[in-house]
Amino acid sequence: MKNIFLLSTLFLIFSCGKEEVKKEKFETVAAENQITLNDAQMKNAGIETGILGKEEISAKITINGTVDVPPQNLASVSSPSGGYVKFTKFMPGMHVNKGQTLAILEDPQIVQLQQDYLLAKSNLSYAKKDYSRQSDLNKSKASSDKVMQQAQTEAQNQNIMMRGMAEKLRTMGINPENLNAGNIRRSISVSSPVSGYISSVNVKIGQYVSPTDKLFEIVNTDDVHLALTVFEKDLNKISVGQMVYAYTNQNPDKKYAAKIILIGKDFQPDRSVIIHCHFIDYDKNLIPGTYMNAEIETHSETGNTVPDDAVITWESKQYIFQQIKPKTYKMTEVKIGNSENGRTEIFMLNPNLMNQKFVTKGAYNLLMGLKNVEE
């Protein structure tokens, strides 16, 4: 099958030996996309005809998509507390391990929280003793129920405050169990929640950051997927477990094998569905976001076929030439399917034409002559 470009010259017929080249005009019926040749033109155009073949064609779906990372393998790193960046040394593309320090922040509020926790812990100790004392006095009626209940409430409040601040300290990486007046610190560390590669850095030394700021983004490439777009018409041809062979535009000869692990259940606005594939042997040169083409081989099916050279393309449509009588041919539009072993599957052909003869060789020359005459 060839891409056809409009030519500016008429179809040339060459005489035998060294005779002068002369132009032969084709007889055409433009309204019917029909062309008639004489004997000399038939010989020089190399026209051959045949009927449709019945072939086993492996159904192959060609789709595209990108290298993707599952949401659970993407991490946005923020600080549990506001503060000024005292230290950071990381750049995009650098690898980090889970728990590794990414930045160190300083802020008076960090000191204040530790101070408040220790005060609440001290007050809780006093409140518990006071409640115990008031409880004993109440038993002997030396203290009213109201005073005892107030002491009990105060002990509970101090306990709530202390526990709440203890959890805040833990989110900052400070162990409240080990905290005392002698080891209060003014800085906290921001650690990586996963192992992977840093994809973006949004901080610099001296910058003030808040808990809502995204400081780093980290990608864990241990479980990279291939996310492909499949349109509705091909959806019934795929299933979980099928093999996919992907390749890049830059190196189409290098194939990356993958297996379908998930088929989306929601249609996109363009009536497509996203499927996810897992690489059999992931190449770390395929970074997330890389554009990929892919082929999915489905079951073989029997279809009407013609040689590849019988199919021509004109104005983004596909055609074959039907022989309507000897030396007369009509251009007929078809839809094409998959190609294999030099033959192309065709669809949308009138059932009445199934046993007719079609041009199997020289179709390009017929189109060239037909469209030039029409000019």
C-alpha cells in the first residue's frame, strides 16, 4: 500500500527500443471514478487482477500512552510545622532512601510546643495529686463534691492537653517520652516517606515554609506502569493477562514487553478507557511521562484480504480498483484492517462485489492516470 500524492504529469507510455516517448490519454468517466485503458496502456501499467482472498489475519491493536507511576508510589513532602529552612542539599533526579533527612527547619514555635508539653506534663502531675487529695478529703466530708469534681476536671484537661501536644511532637520527629528541660531543641528534620527519585524541589535555604507548602516530590520507580488508551471499538478485544509490546518514537525497533494488569471501568470524554500494564523487565531509562506506542496481539480471525499493493490511499481514504469489464476499472472505497504477510484485510465492501475481480497489481498507476486526467 502506498501513500498517493497528486502528480503533475500524465501517465507516460514508452515505445519499444529507442522510439520517442509519447503521451497516451486515458478514457475516464470521472463521475464514477472509472478509467479505461487500451492494450498498450494495459501492458505498460502492469495491471493484474484477482478475486478477494480469505486469510487468517492476526488482529493487532495499535495504541499509545505514557509511562506512569501508581498514586501510591508518588509522594509529596511537606513539613508538619512552619519554619525557616536551615539545611537542604537535594536536587531533582537525586535518589533518596525512606527516612533520609531532606531538610532541617528552625522556628521558635517548635521550641514553644516542647515548652508547652513539658508544662502540661508538670501541671498534670500536680492536678493528679490535687484530685487524689480532694478525693480523700471528700470521703471524710472535709471537702465538698464540687471541689473534688473541679480537681478531677482539671486533671482530665491537663491530660488531654499533654497527650495532644505529645502527638504533635511525634509528627515532628520528637519523642515526647524522652523530652525534658535539658534537651529542648529548636529544629526538626523533614524526612523522605518513601525511597525513590526526587522529581521536584521547591525550597531553598533561608526560606520560610508552612505546613501547607509542598517542599519535595518523590517518585518511587520500583513499580512503574504503562498506561495506555484503548478506544471503545477495541475494548472487547483485550483482557487482563494479555501481552503488550511497547516502543518509543525515538527507537521503534526496541520493544518492551508488558502484561495487562488492569482495565479501567470508566469512559473518557473521547470514549476511551485507560488500561494499566506492568513491564516484564522494566528499563530505568523509561522515566515517568515517556510517550509510548504499543501493539496488542489478539486472536486471529478470517477476513477478506487483498495484496498490500492493491490498496491505495487518496485524500485520507482507502480504495481498491474493481474490474467492471475488460480494461475498465472503477475506484471503490473500503475500510482496511490489519496487515500480515503482504496482505491487508478490507471491510465495508458491497456483498455483491465479493466474487468480482479487483486489481491486485498496478493500482497505483491507475490512480495516477485517473486523477491526472480529471485535472
